[in-house]
Amino acid sequence: MISLGSILTLLGVLFLLLFLGVPIAFSLGLTGIVTIVTSMGMQYLSQIPLTLYGSLSEFIFVAIPLYVLMGEILYQGKSGERLFMATRTWFHKVRGGTGISSVLSYTFFAAIVGSSMTSVLTIGKIAIPEMVKENYSKKLSYGLSAIGGSLGILIPPSIPLIVYASLSGASPGKLFIAGIVPGVLIATLLIIWTVIKSPVNQSSEGTISKGHYKSTFMAIPEMLLPLIVLGGIYAGVFTPTEAAAVGVVYAFIITMLIHKSIKLKDLLHILIESVRTSSMLLMIVTGALIFGAALTLMGLPQFLSAEILGLDVSPWIVLLMMNIIWLLMGFFLEVVSIMLITTPIFFPIAMSLGFDPIWFGIIMVLNMELAVITPPIGMNLFAIKSLYPKEKMGTIIQGVAPYALFILFVLILVWVFPKIPLFLVE
């Protein structure tokens, strides 16, 4: 029987380590180990290697380093710049054209790399200065960039959706397809808001020379990548993991053979950066799996499931409680950690309440979009800060905060109308 002392030990050790500045991966892992030892005994530590081997040996986890590598190739190969210049040629005569181009570029790039931070660093490097030059306020520029970049964890391919699929057993292909419509809805809201809030008098929009129209053709190979990856998955030609491998090969072809924006001498740096990012992600996964093993051995998921199902409340109240917990955790933890901690607990409860596993996954990832823009850990905020180190973090947060309403609005739509993410899947 789970005890209050075990829960307090777990929470106390975790928050102490985070407060002391211990990296998230080690905080989660050490918390799990301490909880197992103090609550159940040293002999139960033998479950940790079994859990890690059983989880990390899953084929779907191979997709994570592959998508990271693909994103790094396209980042170093300046694919984001080509996408931005291409979309700008389409909308340069429209009010808010630069902002619209920025949102579309984030959406396209999200459909390529599956990472919100990479999207902000790649597109934001060129889009934010262009918007500021066109008299957009800094807050508007930062807001569009932070929310646009967050689409990287919703629009497929998405690393968080891969993590959810591995933990829940849901189809990663169906999750990828289900993420398209909510992502497009958020992008559409951003575009509408951009047109409303963009400056009336713009200094140079509409002055692009005819020579820039060739940028549209230059970006066609990048635009085809989402069609190849998602089309192959949807048609059943390959699995999401195999699609990642195809995407890596295609990214090399685009950047090395077609555009020649990457040289052979650049490959070592690309591989080193990819290994560094993948190692960081998988370390977090490892720490969270140890933490999850402690929760399972304590019986916390089963205990919470029994207690919640025993309450005489609507399933929607339970889901609201989950959303509040995700929101609070988003202030202190990054996305992968939150999903690895909560999915083993919340998913069985959601299934007992009759929720669709694909729909529930999209609800979770929409909440994770809020996590990447909420201080103090919001990764997209730090991505913008890294691009503009002299900018005050308070200014960035003030610019981004109002745009969280767009994500909340789509979250409510998906909650009330489950067919929104599911109609492409069925």
C-alpha cells in the first residue's frame, strides 16, 4: 500500500535537487533511486536496468536521434532562410506580409525538424530582424516566433509525439496525422492576428526585386520533405522511424548536392552537435524512466487511478485536473520530462474514462506547447534570448505571454470537438 511518506520523499528529493540546480536528467534519476531505496529497499534497484533496457530498446526511440540529425543538417544548411525568403515573395505586397511569411516559415520548418527550439533558432535568426526592420514591435515579433516555433512539437514529425507513442502504445503514424489540423489552426490564428496587429506604414514591404522570386524555386526541395515523410507514413510505405532515416538521406541530398550549402568539412560538426543534442534528450529519457520505475514500484499510478475513478465526478473534471497539473509542471520542467513522468500515470486513467488514445495524446502535446513558452524554463524564451542576448527576458516574456491564448483556444476546440484532430485519422 502506498504511503504518504513515500510520496513526500519523492517530491521532496525532486524539488530539492531542482532547487540546487542539478540537471533535470540527474534530478529525476536520483529522485527515483532514492525513493526506491527508502521506500522499498536496495533489492528493488535491480528493476532499473530491466526498465531501461525494455524501454530504450524499442525501435521507435531510434527515430529521436534521426530527427535530431535531420534538423541539424537543415539548420546548418540554411534551409530555414530559403523557406523564409520563399514565403516572403508570396506575401510581400500584403499587409503583414513579413509576419505572415514568418508564421508560414515556422510552420513549414516545424513539419521538417519536429523541434520547437530548432525552429526558433533557425527561422527567428532571419525573421525577427526582418519584422523589426518593417516596424513590427519587438513584442509582436517575439510572440510570433515563440508560438510559431512551438508548432515544432505538434506538427509532425514531432519528438514529443514519438515519446508519447512509445509510452502509450498508440500508433505514432496516427498521432502524426492527428497533429496536423490543430497545428494549422494555431498557425492560421497567428496569421490573422499578424494582419490585424502589423504596422500600417511599412518601410520596405513590397520592394523586393524580381530576382528574389527565384527563392521560391530554391525552397521547393525543402517544401517536398514533409510530403515525403508524412506521405510515406500515411501511405504505409514506411514507419515513422524509417521515415526519419529517409528524411536524413533527403536532407543530405538537399543541402550537399542541390544547394551545396554544406561541405564535407561541415559533417563532423553536424554529427557532433547531433550527438550532443540526442545525448541530452536520451539522458532526460533515462532519468525520467528511472523516476517512472519508482512511481510504478510504489504503486502510485494504480493508487491514483483507483482513487480518481472512485470519485463521483465527470471525466471532464478529471481531464481538467490533468491539464492544470501539466500547466504547473511546465513552469519547472521541460517537455520530454513532463511527458515521461505523467504519461504512465495519466494514460491508464484516461483509458479507464473512455478517452481516445490519439485524441488524448494531442491534448497532452497542446499542453506541452504551453510548457515551451512559460517561464522560468520555457525553452523557446531562451532560444529568443540566445539570438538577442542584450534583450531583457522580461520583454521577451511580455511579448510571448498573450499568444498563449491562441494555444489555449485551440486546446479548448480540440477538447470540445474531438473530431478536429481525428477526422484525418479515421
